[in-house]
Amino acid sequence: MSVGERPKGFVPGRFPIDAYGNGGFRFADMSHKGSILALPSGIYAWPPLSIAELTPQSFDLVRREVGVIDTLLIGTGADPAFLDDAIVWRLREGRMAVDAMTTGSAARTYNIMLGENRRVAAALIAVP
């Protein structure tokens, strides 16, 4: 993907997460099946369906927005999980705080921080 090109499954703008579960999310009067990245530029469909599928490259879109994100919340699915050190260090190179928690907790925290107009993003793995 070239610089400035948006992948399929992109909704521009910052939106709170209205609901999650049943394998997807509701936001901006829409629903999406699968995982999402909620970034300052918009909400993107995100391929990983489990913590085991995450690699440093899974966060390439996040890294494209370095400088406008202070905190990245990572929703690990239904269960808490630790992130691979390679992922954490790659994200911290962009000088952002990284916090992993269940997807429900990450979605709620994202909404609060978004409401406070903070420079937050979320990478949320869908839960059943």
C-alpha cells in the first residue's frame, strides 16, 4: 500500500465504539464483523482474529500515525494476554504508551479517553 492510500474497510473520522461482541463492533451507526483499528484518521478493518496472529507488521497502520497517538490500547480478545516484546518495542519506538487488556476493557477505556479528546488509538480483536 502506498503512502496516503487507504485500505478497504476504512471509515474516516474518530468514533466511539457503541458495542462489541458477536465477532464484531458497532460504531458510527454501522456494524463491522471482525477486528478493528480505531486510529485518529479513522476506523479500519484489521485482519488479526487472535492474539496469536499479532506480529510487529500487524501495527504498520498504527506506525503511520506516529506523532498523533500518545496511547495505544490493545484489546486482546475475551481473555487478558501478554504481547510479544517485539511488538511492544516496535510501538514504543514511536513514543507511544502501549496498554494491553481485554477487548471490552480496551473499548470502554478508548471511549473515555476519546471523550476527553486525548490522543488515543485502539487495536481491538473481535470477541465472540
